[in-house]
Amino acid sequence: MILTVCMSPSVDVTIELDSLNIGKVNVVKSKTLSFTGKALNVAIGVSRLGAEAFATGFMYNENGAMFERALDKEGVPFSFVWNGGRVRENYKCIDKKSMLTEINDVGEEVGGDKLVELMQMVRSFSSRSDVTVISGGLPRGVDTSFYREIFRAVDPKSLRIADTEGAKLFAALEAGVDFVKPNLEELEETLGRQLRDRDEMLGGCRELLDRGAKTVLLSLGKDGAIITNGTKNYYCKSINVAVNSTVGAGDGMVAAAAVLMQQGADLPDILRAGVAAGTATVTTFGTISFTKNKYEEIFGSLTVTEI
């Protein structure tokens, strides 16, 4: 089983426009609502690849039932820590050039007893999981150190994947993790500097390895991705596809990587799976995951090279 822990679910409102004109009236061409959160997207991707997923995390009373229905539809079982209030709403505006503009809401506060309850659930569920994925932001008012504490609650037999950035990522690394997946912008923001070429990118990845990660998958968007464990480094170039939306692409990469890690795959295949899933995700508009058929089509066309 692959356990995914969502600490900050969101209602994503994806809006398609001809162009986004600041300070003027904008006419919507299409609008899609998705009941998501990074770890929930990962659970859906895992399920679409035919692996067993289980979702947990924080959920909110006023509109949480919509998330339950969305997960039921995907065949993903779940058990949440429930809180008062509403799940936050994020707005993602995409123009005809596939330029994405995001407006992210902040979540409701959760009580200290709820933090303890979630850690207890993670401790229990991870004992039955081959892989545990913890990703995304934190509820309002929760200190970044919670990432360290919740990873320490993961059963030692479960592989640990962190997908977050900044102080939250550093906190997770203090607990030791098996796999992290920043994109280039996140890695630059986390380290506080630009990474202008491949050598500098690998140097940035090594900093995460030195801080407690065992493997780093660095997403380069349309340029593919790099994976390294400090000893071996590999690069996979993506293929050219029509980009309809980048929403959920990183979560697709994590889902595929988690499935391959569960299967005991080597670094090149984990990299190729991640790039295939991320690329398959961007070909769709208004959805937060990929289809298995598209994933397999792209996976078969990718080449990995050692660098």
C-alpha cells in the first residue's frame, strides 16, 4: 500500500481564458472544479497506475464530503482528521499561451489535538504501507517543524517521500527521508540562489542529500528531470506535447515514482516513470492526474542518460 498524507486540501478552480488582463474585465471560456491537495492528487495517480493507495490528512466539515466523493470515484480509500470550517479555494487561470497564474487561499487553523490525532493515524497506517508520501503546505498557524515530527511518526519500514519546499522541506530532512521531488523554482527558493546550469543543479541536489535525503528527483518542467543519489546521476528529457495545463504535473511525478519505488525499481526507471507521468498530466485541461494509457505511451518513448 502507498499512504499519502494531505495536510492542506484545496478546491482548485481552474479557469481558461483567452488572456488574463490585469485591471480589466476577463471572460471565462471554461471552468473546472477539482477537489484536491497535493497528496490527494498523488493517491489518485497511484490508483490510476493500478497500485493500492490510501489517503489521510486534514479535512473540513463544510465541504469535505465533496472530497470523499471524488476519492470514491477514483477507488481510493481514505480516513481523515476532521476539523471545523471550509477547505480553502485556489484559483488557477490559464490563457491560450498555456501561461498559468495561481491565486492560493490560506487554510483554516487546526487545534493541537488534531495534530496529535493525525500523527497517530500516520503511525498506524504507515505500519501497513510500503511507501508514505507527505506533501504540500500546512494549515494556518502550524509551525514548519511539524513536518519533522510527522515524518518521525512514519513507521521505519515504510519508504518516506517528501514533496514540499523551504523551511518545511528542511524540517522533513531533519527526520531523514528516502526521496524528495522539488522542481527547479522550489529548489532555488529553498536554497536562496539561482541554479544556472546542470552542475549547479546537481550541486543543489547534493545539498538536500547532505541534509538527510537519500534520493532527489529534480523536475525541470518541459526540459525533463534529473535524479541523483549522490553517487549516480541520470537525466531524462521530456517529449514535446501540447501543454493544456501544468496543474498536478509534479504530483503525477511523485505518484509514478512512489509506485516504482514500491516495486524496487532502479533510479533510471524511477526517473523515466516520473517524467512520463508529469508529461501525461500536462496534456489534459482541468484534471489533476493522468490516464494510464497516456502514461504508458509516453513512458515507452523516453530515454534516460547517465550524467
